[in-house]
Amino acid sequence: MKSKTKHKSLIIIGGGSGGLALAGRMARLGLQVGIIDHYAQLGGDCLHLGCVPSKTLLAIAKQGIEGDWEQIKQHINQVRERIQPRYSQQYVEQLGCEVVIGSPKFIDPNQVAIFSRDNLSHVIWQAPKIVIATGTRPMILPVPGLDKTETYTNETIYNLESLPKSMVIIGAGVTGIEFAQAFQRLGVKVTVLVHSERILRTLDKQASELLSAVLKKEGIEIYTRAKIKQATKVNAHKINLVIEHQDTLMTLETEVVFLATGRLPNIENLDLDQAGVPYHAQGIIVDGYFRTKAKHIYAIGDVIAWPHRYAHMAEYSAKIVSRHLYLKNFAPKANLNWVPGVIFTQPEIGSLGLTEQEAQEKKIAYDILYWEFKALDRAIIDSRPQGFIKLLLVKQKVVGATVVCERAGEILAELGLLMQKNLPIQAILETIHAYPTWGESLQRAIQAYLDKQQDKQVMPYFIPWKIISWFCKR
Ligand SMILES: Cc1cc2nc3c(=O)[nH]c(=O)nc-3n(C[C@H](O)[C@H](O)[C@H](O)COP(=O)(O)OP(=O)(O)OC[C@H]3O[C@@H](n4cnc5c(N)ncnc54)[C@H](O)[C@@H]3O)c2cc1C
């Protein structure tokens, strides 16, 4: 086997959302950055198999067109192609990075061997700092017979040759629920199976119940507390699924199965033990600077053992690492108190910080601001009055937020700023919000809450005054 050693300032393993964000930052500062990816096209899950295609599919489905699947796939590819240049090998090479496509393995804490596709040759890269950004892949449920059926994941769903008549989606987290609404709206009869009591179980209960009702109204069947026991392919268009639903066995028929049962970190082939990097089944263990136990090796993005598997969190972790590489321990640590997340269904659900359940578990004494979108002119104009804003407040500061509405994702940004700057909710009232916008909702909600608070304070004086004035009038 041929091998030669190259020296880099920084090696990044994985060229997806996190790896590329970090590469760009460090290359601009003049570091010699090497990127290794085992897939021929950089960009990672978000561009190729995650955010971009799924949000495009949802956008098409939202238009209410029962589509020609070939045209839909073509459109998804066009969207990918338009976004791809910012995440391409050419782009990072222009910034001064070197890219190698191959399979990396740690030889020791500072050296990585990169094997060619045919495994016949390898190069060795050496660096004082190494960052692992290899993301995740779908977890495949070990159900008897499932491997012999038409089973898809977010990685393979775009290989479907035509839209099936029916689809059973196993799993009701973000991926399962987004695809459920998209396919149902495209004319597929969708059934969702979930083993927990409700869909989107980590979100605010009221939000998940509202969305569940919307999905059921659109025709999606949802089986909660359901477990799949056995799959049998009957013919090319029919799969029988034996499920245990609320302690009863039953059989469902479907044309295809879609698995959305969680993610596994891409760590198996990296020989992490050679580098002294600790990990477990959920991912790599890191500290507040995203350093592993081997202090010169970092992990960013989805490969970390954390629940924040979003493209923006991959970028955020890249930002924290880039600062730490320069400023060492003078750099700020990650703050995970206001991580935003959005489910891009219609209505959207946006969440930030704590849910009520989490605040109760942490025994935080909070007050609730609750306001409904039926009082927002924009929502009435758009005929989308469904949804609410729920803020958890401690001393008039937001510690958690759930927003359900057409544009919930956009409304989170202003709330995030409020939390990050530790500002009280009154700060929102100082900003002029354009009328009639979705963003105006926050101002309306806070004003209504503060008015109510004021009424409560005034009420004890108001009632005796009313009585006195009544006597005076007599
Ligand atoms: C269906 C779906 C929809 C999503 N929608 C959203 C959304 O709307 N908004 C959002 O914020 N997030 C969304 N996400 C999550 C988002 O895609 C991820 O959080 C993001 O891609 C994580 O970035 P990353 O850099 O950690 O990993 P990735 O972007 O996955 O990049 C990992 C890179 O590492 C490479 N790699 C993997 N293993 C190896 C190896 N052994 N050696 C070398 N290279 C390797 C891969 O080829 C890839 O290029 C979605 C995910 C899915 C699955």
C-alpha cells in the first residue's frame, strides 16, 4: 500500500453543514485546512437528504397539487442544484481548503489515514487539531421481515419510481410528521405509527395535540402506543404489517413503509479508540467547547451525543470551535438555553428553550403568557387563524417558547434575541412591528399579557373606588 504524510493546521472529517461552516471560517483566517469526506459530493445531509429536499417537498405539497412524482423529483433536484454551490468542493477549494474524498481512520491522536475507494492506496494527514463532523444516518428498526419489503428512509425515499397509494410511517418525530403531511397532501394515504402516547412527544403537549388534530382532519391515521411486530411482503404493491396497538394485535396493509425511528452517529469506521475519543451509542461526548476527552480533537454537529440535531446547531458548534481554536479558554462556551427548532408542517411549530414539562421537572416557578392567533389580523387575512404563542416567563423574561402558526419559525428569531440578550418581554414593545405581519403577533401577545397584569394590579384599588363612586352618585 502506498502512503505519504501531509501536514495540515486543521483536519475536518465530514464536509456537511458543520464541517463546511468551520472550514470556511478557518480558511479565511489563513489556516491550512484539510477536509475529508467519504461521499463524492460535499454538503452533507441537510443539502442532499435532509432539510433542503424535505422542505421543498413540503412546499410543493402545501400548494395542494396532487403531483406528478417525476416532476416533483426534478424540482427537488433543481432546488438542490441552486443551493449546492455554497456547499461545494469548488467553493471551499477557492477559500484555500484541500479536499480528499475517501474513508478516514485515526492511526493515532494526530494522524488520520485516508483510504481510497478501492482501498488500494491511502494518504496520511497529520494535524495538531482535528474536528469530527460526520453527522448521522437513519436507524433501521430490527423488525422481522422488514428488510424484505419496500422500506424507505429519508435517504432513499427520493428513489421511489412513482407515488404509492399508501404509506405507513413508523415514528412520529419531526421527520416522520413532516413527511406524513407532505405525502398525504400529495395524494398518498398515510398512516403513522408511534410507540409513545402522542406525536412529537418532546414538544409542548398542547402544540403536539393541535397538530395531531390537524393531521387527522387531513386524513392521516395516527396510531399511538403502537409497536410494529412483523412485516410480510404479499406482492409488489402490498405489505402486511402486524402491529401491537394499545395491547391488541392487528394487521395493517400498505404499499410502502417509511422509517423515521431515529438517527445513529456516523462513528463506527473512524477508529476513534486510536485517538482516545470517548463515545457511546448516541454519539461523541464533548465539553462546552465541543472538545472531546482528547483535548485537541473536537466534534461538531449531529455526531455529538446531544438532542440538538439541526443544521443551525451544526453551524453554531462550528462557530464555538472556531473561536476556541483562536482564543482558547477565553472563548465563550456554548449556551444551549435557547436552541430553536421548527417543524415545517402547516401550521409550523417553533420551539425555543424550555417546554412546560421541562420547566416543571426543573422545578422552575414560571408564569405563562398564552395568546391565540385568531386575534391577529394577518392570520385572519390569510385564513390561518389556528395556533398560539406560549411563553414561559420568569420575572418577565422568556425561559421557553412554543409558537404554533403559519410562520412560527420566523417568529422564533426575535424571541431568541430576547433570550440571548437577557431582555424582558417589554423590549419587544419598543420595536415597531409592521402591520399586518405574522411578526406583529409577538407584540400583540405581550401587550395583552402586560395589560392583564396591570389590570390585576389595579383591580384591588379599582373595586373600592367603584363602590365609593356609586355611593357618591346616590
Ligand atoms: C429528513 C431530515 C430533515 C431535516 N430538516 C432539517 C431542517 O429543516 N432544519 C434543520 O436545521 N435541520 C434539519 N435536519 C437536520 C440536518 O440535516 C442536520 O442537523 C445537519 O445536516 C447536521 O450537519 P452535520 O455537519 O453534523 O452532518 P452532515 O451535514 O450530515 O454532514 C456529515 C458529512 O460527513 C460525511 N461522513 C459521514 N461519515 C463519514 C466518514 N466515516 N468519513 C468521512 N466522511 C463521513 C457525510 O458524507 C457528510 O458529508 C434534517 C434532517 C433530516 C434527516
